[in-house]
Amino acid sequence: MNRPFRILGLQQIAIGGMDKQRLKTLWVDLLGIPVTGTFKSERENVDEDILTLGEGRAAVEIDLMQPLDPERKPAVQATPLNHIGLWVDDLPAAVQWLEAQGLRFAPGGIRRGAAGHDICFVHPKGNEQFPVSGEGVLIELVQAPPELCA
């Protein structure tokens, strides 16, 4: 297949739970992965700590997330492995091409993500109009910075 974009690598792994402090006990206290940022969003119903594993081009973000309101959606705590993120060299071209292939995207379109990159989500379930999906996995496509695209 001739694609107008390339997937460049793993950008992040997002882990959800009711209490991110319990997640931090494992990932930060025991495994020693440093917290490099935080993010809160009413719209996304999330309070997260951003960890960074590795350095430079090999760095992978690990997001430890808890809901601001456990009764609202999106329910970041509903699945422990909430989503994975993939670096893409041309996010608008990828979204346009993938949607034309029948891939279903989650509502919200391309928008600014917690780490400051443009993002969008592949829906975990297909529907009649867009039968292709993440097959149970929420996939975040992340616009790679120019230095990764070279």
C-alpha cells in the first residue's frame, strides 16, 4: 500500500486507574521512572502525571491517569492500559488517508494533546460507516516533531 505518512515509533503508553498515586508507587517509587510533567483537563476528564522513559529519540512517555470525575466519560480508569500512542510524520495526511480506508476515529478530531503535540484517537470499535478500528485498543496518533521526521 502506498501511504502518505509513516509511523515512526512508540510515543506513549497511558495507564488508567482510580488513584494515580497507587500507579506512581510502582512506576515512580519502585521502578524509578521520573515524573516530567502533569496535565489536567475537564474536557478529557483526566488528571495525569507524565513520566519519561529513555532519552532523545528513544524516549517514551508513560501517562499515569485518574479521572477527575469517575462518573463521567471518557473513563480513563475503565481499562488499565488506556491507550498507546504512535509517532506519525504527517498527522493530517494520515487521518485523511486512514479515514478514506474506513478507519473510525474517536470524536474530537485533531487537537493539542497533554505533551503539546497535535493528536487524534483511533476508536477502539468500528461501526457501519467506519468498520475498521483499533480492535479494542484506543490508539493515539501523535504528530512527530520535525527532528523525528528527518
